[in-house]
Amino acid sequence: MTGTAIRVGVDLVPLTRVQAMTDAGDDARLRRMLTPAEIALSRTATGWDLHGVAGRFAAKEAVFKLLHVPGRPLPWQSIEILKSPGEWPFVHLTGPARGWAADAGIEAVDVSISHEELFAVAVAATAAARPGHAHPHTPAHTDTYPHVDAYPQTDTHPHTYPPIPHKEEPHAEHHLVQP
């Protein structure tokens, strides 16, 4: 992979951060940070899924970190963390995040999320065309980069995606041992 760099982003979110927002009745803030599709995945019959919300926040931050765009605010609505048909998370980029990814020659981002009682953690990884530079054949940023969607939407439902070839094996729950 000559001229390619692996980029990784990691973030940790305490569940207390999300709990404070939900306890304060700060649904408006959550709705600014989550897309309608993410909200649908993050609500249960009894309210917000705190682990799901914290995991999405961590994943959005991790993706933003690997985009390498200093001096820019995190575009919460442009980094969407959805579920694949196999129920594992995947990244859908739109707007500014999609343009920054295209400028770097990034075509897809993988994400892994884990959570336990007090924290959610996410790791995002991708291959960029060139370390720290835009892809030589990519024009300057606009918000129209259809090739960046790793899982293009189908005509049947706006959030239905084709199957992903290899599903990760289920893993056991991991819990941190408190000292």
C-alpha cells in the first residue's frame, strides 16, 4: 500500500456525561448531536439507551480524530453511527465530514464500540491515500462525494444497507475489575 497511511482515532465517554444530559431533560442537545436515525436506535420504551448514546458519542469523536482536521468543530450530524444488518456499528459520513474524508482519500471508516458499567469506548480506523495530504486525484472539498459512502443507501429504505461480507464473531462481555 504505497502512499497509504493507516489512521486511528480513539475516544472514551463516561456514562455520567450522558446521564447528566438525560437527567437535565436536555433532549434538545442530544438531538443536535444525534441524527434522527441514531435517535431511533438510541431510544427504548423506557427512555434513552445510555450505553448506546455514550458509544455513539465515543465513535463520533474517534472518527473525527482520524480525519485530522485541526481547528474545526466536530460536525455531530455529519458523522453518523448506525447498525449494519448484522447489528455491528458502521460509519456513514455526510456534509463536512464526508468532504474531509474525501480530501484525505478516505473511502470507508471502520469502528468498534465497547461499553461497560461506567464508560463507553470506541476505536475508528481507516486507510488514507497519503499521510496528512489530500488524495492527488481528489478535488478541493465540496459537500458532494458520492464515492465516500462505504455502504450506499438502497432504494427500499434510507437506512438499509447491503450485507457486509465478513461478520465478526460474537465475543464475551468484558467488565473492568474495580480496585
